[in-house]
Amino acid sequence: MTLSNLMNFDRPAMAEFFCNLGEKRFRAEQVVKWIHQLGVADFDAMTNLGKNLRAVLQHTAEVAPPAVLGEQWSADGTCKWLMRLGDGNAIETVFIPETERVTLCVSSQVGCALNCSFCATARQGFARNLGPAEIIGQLWAANERLRTFGAPRVTNVVMMGMGEPLLNYDAVVTAMNLMLDDFAYGLSRRRVTLSTAGHVSGIDRLKEDCPVSLAVSLHATTDTLRDTLVPLNKKYPIAKLLNACRRYVADAPRTRVTFEYTLIDGVNDSDKDADRLAALVADVPCKINLIPFNLFEGTIYRRPPRLRIDRFRETLLSRGLFTVTRTTRGDDIDAACGQLAGQVQDRTRRAQRYRCHRTADVH
Ligand code: SAH
């Protein structure tokens, strides 16, 4: 018999699990608290459950997060964990300590199906969606590691690791429900951010189901360019995407969408681009995160010089847009934005195609 992995359940699903065992619903609160708040995976340590129930759980259930397979520390204090999944795939999770917060960058898929031209994850191709346990398990395992160092727990989560979270909607929402649940991690909506390449129908659903902070990877100011950088743009072009952003914050005063804009040398970093960007988002309550392009092996793109990055930011600031340039963290261990790769059993054969192109370039 396969064991039910209790890490897959948010509180309503856990309550259903216990009802099916003939138990009271409040068991869900107790067990969610043991697993996620107290970091306990062993049923015998769950002392308020009663001996019989613990014995039943031993035979029917398990608490199984991904196993930490590797750990790499950057000179700047960032840490990247390689986490093994049950099936031979592995994903990456990044821990980013800052002065006032501890951020975890969480993956939602093994690889990514979107094929953005400037992203290393795209090169790996796509294997599969992660289950809820594999998503929330990254936070569980991170807190577990931090506990062994005596370090503070994670205070902020960004769904900005490998994959497009809105293409794995149900599992991501289940995991985020646990992040927000006071019986589990109790993070406020401001401290959980989902980043999307621009999946419009997913953004609309998220607004209803789990309105966490929204980040949108914009990266271009014309559809012609965005079609090449983020091919999902062909399905959801800029105007439609920006309308979805407006809807997302319409009924929520004081909330803002974050637009991520990766600056790529000679591609999207001109004064004209900055002007167009300012005009496009002028009436969207937002802030802008500029991400200087992070290099990875085999890419044709380059990072703009510092002066250009600063000038782009100043143009946006002068238009009254709240703009920050994201400091690059962890690029010495390939943990920065767009550098995550993991170990993906590529079902799209994209990785193979990229390798062939590169061999062809060499000859
Ligand atoms: N699929 C989601 C989640 C990934 S978040 C999304 O697209 O938003 C990772 C962020 O890093 C995205 O904004 C992505 O566009 C950006 N990124 C990807 N490759 C990058 C690179 N090489 N340098 C800088 N940023 C990159």
C-alpha cells in the first residue's frame, strides 16, 4: 500500500484525510502545526494524538519532504540547495539572507516549459510539475537546515525558482495556503510573492483563490521583442497582461504589482525602452525591479554596463516610478535569477536541441 504523504495537504485537505479515518476535523490543526510550525516529521513525537491514532498513521501515512542532496554557499551568504525528488529529478532552492528578512526562492516545476530565451532553466527543458509536498517541502527543509545552524527561519517566500508557477496552479496554491496558514508558517500575503511570465488566466484565478503579492516578468516594451524573449507573449500580449495586472490590484488599495525587467545589453536597455516602459505602466499601481542580466553558459546575451543600468533606472525614477535595481546575489554559485538548473529528465528534448546548436556553432 502506498503511504499518504501528509505534506501534500493544506488544512482543508488534512481535515478531509482525518475525517476519512473516522477522526475529528481538529486533528488537522494539530498535525499541520506539528509538521509545519514545529518541524516534526515523526508521528511518535506528536504527543497530543493518542497512541492508537499514531499507530494508524505509522501504517497509512508519512511526512516526506524532498531530501537535501547538495548545499553550496556563496561568498555573499546566499545558499543554494539541490533537493532530490523521489524519481531521480532534482530541483534547486535558494536561501537569501538580508538584514531584515530571510528570503527563500522556491521552485514550482522540474525545469520549465516556457522557453524564455534568456533563462538557464529553459535550457534544461521540462520534466513535470512538482506536487504540493515538493513545493512546501522546500520551505520545510530550508527551515530544518536553518534550525541546525541556529539561524532564524524563513520570513519571505518568492515563487521565483525553476518553473512557471501558474502552469502548476493547484499544487502551488495548496502550498501557498500552507505558507499563509497561521497553523503552518503564518506568513502574511505581503511576504509571499508569486512571479509569473505573464499567464493572464492564471493571474485572474489567483486573484480569487489566493491573492498573494504578484510579480510579473515584463522584460520588453513591444510585443515584437517580448515575443522573442518570453514566447508566452504570443498567447498573452502586453496589453492583455497589463489589463490583468490592473484587475489584480483593482479591489486592493495599497497593493502594487512588481514588474521584473531583466536588462540585457543592446536588447531592451535603451532610453526609448525606458520611456516606453514608463508610459506602459503609468496607470498601474506598481514598482519596478530591474534585474541586470545574469550570464550562463551558452547564452548570446550580455549584461549592460553599470552606467546604462543606472541611467535606465534614473529615467524611470524621473517619471515617478518606484524602481530598484536588484542586487545580484549568489551568482558565483549559479544561484542568481535565471541561473537555476537542477537535474531535469527533460521530456521536451530541448536540452538536447540546445546542445546540437552549440556543437554546430563550434564546427
Ligand atoms: N516563470 C516565472 C518564475 C521565474 S522568476 C517568471 O517568469 O516570472 C525568475 C525571474 O528571473 C524572472 O523574472 C525571469 O524572467 C528572470 N530571469 C530569467 N533568466 C534571467 C537571467 N539570465 N538574468 C536575469 N534574470 C533572469
